[in-house]
Amino acid sequence: MLVVLPPSETKAPGGRGRPLDLDALSFPSLNPTRKVLVDEVVALASDLPASRAALDISERQDDEIVRNAALWTAPTAPALRRYTGVLYDALDPASLTPAARRRLLVCSALFGLVGGTDPIPAYRLSGGSALPGRDGLRTLWRPELMPLLADAGDLVVDLRSGPYAALGPARGAVTLDVHSEAADGSRTVVSHANKSHKGRAARVLASSRRRPKDAGGVLALLRDAGLRVEQAGDHALVLVVPR
């Protein structure tokens, strides 16, 4: 079983690894596209106004552009240490076993798909970023990521948010939405706050020795961990949390 996570907008700075080496990343078939994008982002960093527009950031975030300028020379860190924020706090990857970390993948607008232990630099590029001369990143990544996920050889549990799922839909993958339930039984879809719940679910899935074959198996695994999960379709699950 493989669990695909969204990245985070925020990235931990620094790192102790050698500068970016695409050959050190998982899924080497993606390296030609990775190189094209890294080169484009580095070149774009020389134009501050264009970078702000493409990355949808303000002047107060120009340090993000400085990071992008140094993509080929900056130190690297494992992906699960590089990404930060609510989901990754709940996941607590530092306390996972090496085997558990290897079951986690991250969908990246810059690198396509990386393993949790892959060494990457800090960067700024979102799923919805619009690089000059490109009609979005979906047209670039979809032809590569869709067959890669389809041929993964394991059940894929897709926990990505919309913009990252759009980069390469994983056909047949198990998905997990988060709904909050009020005392009267009414429910609403959880948006930003779903990250912590998905982080906890990802931790359960990665840590388990069980290898579910379908959505029903994933549901049983999560329920056994104390989570309230329901099946909403052949491949769709809903995690219900109190409002």
C-alpha cells in the first residue's frame, strides 16, 4: 500500500544533504520534466515581478524567490522533513519507522512525485502556479503521473487536495474526504482543518503491517485504529469527525 500526500506551501529551511541530484529521487522517469521545471523556476527567479505573479506571492515573500534561485545549489533534506504544517505535524514523520516512511509519497508541483525519504531543497511552486509560457502544470504532469500511479503495483490511498490530485489523477485509488458532524446529525465538508485528520489517517496507514487490497480493507484498518470511517463509493471513504 502506498499513501500519496499533498505537499505543503511552507517548507523547512536548510538541510544537511548535498545539493539537488535528480538521480537521487524516486521515479527516475520523471527526471527530464523535473530538470525542465527546475531550470525554468531558477531562471524565473531573476525577474522578481514575474516570479511574484507566477507564484502568487507578495513582496514580503521575496525570500521564497531567493530560495528558488538556489534550487541547484541549496542543501537538501528528506521530503518528509522538508514539508511542514498541519498535516505533517499530525503525521509526525520523525517518529515513524523507515519502512513506514517508505510507504509515503508526496505529490509535488516541481518534482511530480517523490518518496518520503527523497532529498529535496526548499522551494516555492504550487499546483496552481502559472509559469510564463505554460498553460498550467496539469498539462505537463498528467501524462506522466497518471500512468505512474496506475502502474504502482500496490493499492494507492490518495490523500491529496484538489490542485495536486489534478496534476495526475490516480485511477482506482482509495480517496478519503473529511466531514464534520453536528449534534443534530447534519454534516459539512471540512476544508483546511481536514489536514490534521488526514495526517493522522496517513500515520495509521503507513504504520500498519496490514496490506489492504481495496477500500473496504482501508476502512477496516482505520476503524480498528479508532477512527469513524464510512464507505461512500467503490473507492471513496469518508472520515467523520465531531463539529
